[in-house]
Amino acid sequence: MNIYLNNAATSFPKPESVYRSIDEFNRFMGGSPGRGSIQNSIEAGSVLFNAREALAEFFNIGDSSQIAFSLNVTEAINTALKGLLRPGDHVITSSMEHNSVARPLHGMSGAGVEWTRVRCAPDGSLDPNDFKKEIRGNTRLICILHASNVTGTIMPIDEVSEIARDSGVLFMVDAAQTAGVLPLDVEQQGIDLLAFTGHKSMLGPQGTGGLYIRPGIEVGSLKEGGTGSSSENLEHPDFMPDHLESGTPNTPGIAGLLAGVEFIKSTGLDRIRSHEMRLTDLLVEGLREIPGVKLYGPGSGAKQTAVVSFNIEGMACSKVGQYLENLYHVVNRSGLHCSPLAHQNIGTLQIGTCRLSPGWFNTEEEIVQTIRAVYRIARNLN
């Protein structure tokens, strides 16, 4: 039986209620939300409404209509960046950003958007004051990931938000790695735009995510099409969430996302976070004792999410990953994790890392077995 430690990519397994909700929608409800007044369309619309309301409560969002559903956090980020920034605008990020942020900004920088990357420390951490030093007269946005998918490093978004607010700059958070495991409060934390995905710590299925935009902020639509509203007009709707939602949504997936949110609420966010911290500390402490193993990141469950990257001296991370899965049935991920900027920052751009990322459904015994497996690989005892 596999030990699944790739939750930073996609959480697995899902709560039984998530599987059940998706199946029940597909079997008994169906329907396209907002497409006509037939009963199954109305019921499908209620799924979207209930999920939006649950997410609004989860993130302390006052108006749930300010949440637009997306296929994933990548689409949400692209929608925000491309709909907000114009040639001549300046945006600041960290040097640990995922390609979901880096690639759009790289393309936009060739079209007149100015992009500054604040250098992080070798463990992925940063000094918020470094953002303050980079603010210019044309700075429009500070965009930062909440936690790294390479090192797990948790960023000081509260302090960075305060700097943005004091400078009159918009603040956007990429919560791909933290929504569902770390507290997020858009009001208390001064978040103007929040991008999240459903298939990681939110425990929902792939093909779900969303973007919150604070009222009063204008973001152009990434795509136009059918919305089920204002169908008599060729102009795309300018009101939320229809303005950023086109085409038939992944309603069965959103039904699963709603079940994931409800599972987290009933289980307790603090309880989930505490469990993942214990597993992270156990994993870090065990790997640290193995000769030849090099760890990356803060090295503490209190300072990182349940993401642990490492290498074994003299062995390619891809080979380590293959041994872990093929010989010891530990599901992992090796390589650059779609984050070359982060690997450049920590010094592993040329070699990558092997990444282990436990989640709520993992046990301490599974972590102990994984440590033993890494020990055997490092000691060439396979």
C-alpha cells in the first residue's frame, strides 16, 4: 500500500463526503447553473451559491459575489494579474514565486509592466522591509505567495500587507499552499485579492479554485462568453461574479469543494495545522539525522507548511524519487516543482530537490517508514 506524500501537488485521499458530493451531483442533480429556469438548473445554481457563501465565511469575505470560481489557482492568478496591470505599472513579488505568477509577469514585463523580485534568504524567508524599499511612484501591486511549494516557508503576509496599505499599493496573496491549513482573513490581513485552489489543502477535486477581489477594484475579464445573465447584450457583464466567470462551470467539482470546506470546518483548522506540524517536525528531525541528506527551508513545522525538500549527496533527486516510490511505495515529487525562481533562490536550480508533503490523512507511522526508506537509500541498502 502506498504512502502518499505529495499533498503539495494534490491532496489525497479526499474526505469521503467530497467523493459522495461529486457523485450525487452527477447522478441525481446535473444541470447547468443559470441556464434556464428548469429545476435541475436551479439546484445546480444553489450549489454555486452555497459554495460561494461557505468560502466567504471561511475567508471572512463580506460579499460572496466578489468570489469568482476558476479552474485552478493558475487561472485565478492570471485573471488578476492580466486584468489589473497595465504597461507602466510596477509590481513587486518575492524571489520564491511559483511559475503561476512568474510566467505571466515575465510575459507582461516584455509588454511594459515593470517587475521587481525581492530577494529571499537561502531558507526562503524574507524581510518585509525589503518590500518597502522597492516601492515606487508607479507601484500598483505587491503579489506574494503565502507559503512556498518548494521549502514550505511561510511568508509574513500580515507585515507585507501593512506596508502595501501604508503605501497605497494593492496587495494580492497566492494561497495555493495555505488555503485550508493556515488561517486566512481578508479583512484582518488586508488582502485585496486572494487566489486559491480547491484541490490541495482545501481537500476538493482538481478543476476548482477561485479569486476574491475587494469591492471597488476593477479587474478586466480574462475571457468572455455565456454567463446565463444579460444574455440579450453582446457586452460581457460588468458585475461580479459573472464578470469573471464564463461558460458552464465545474459544478460537480464545486460541489466537492463545498464538501471539502465543510470537512475542514467540522474538523477544525487548528487541529489540521497542528497535525501537519507534528508530521513535519518528525520528518525533518528524522531526515536531519541521516548522513548525506541535505534539507532545505526553515526546518521547523512552526515556520513552514508540511512541505519538506531534500537531496542525498551524490544522487540525483529523480533517482531518489524513483527509489522511494518503486522500492518503498512512498509517493513523492522530484525536480523543480514548477518553481525555478525558488530553486534559484535556495541554490538548487541545476539539481532540483526531492519533495515530501504530508497531509491530514497521513500518520506518524507512515513518516517513520519514510525516514527509514530514505536512510536505506542514502546508505545504499536497497
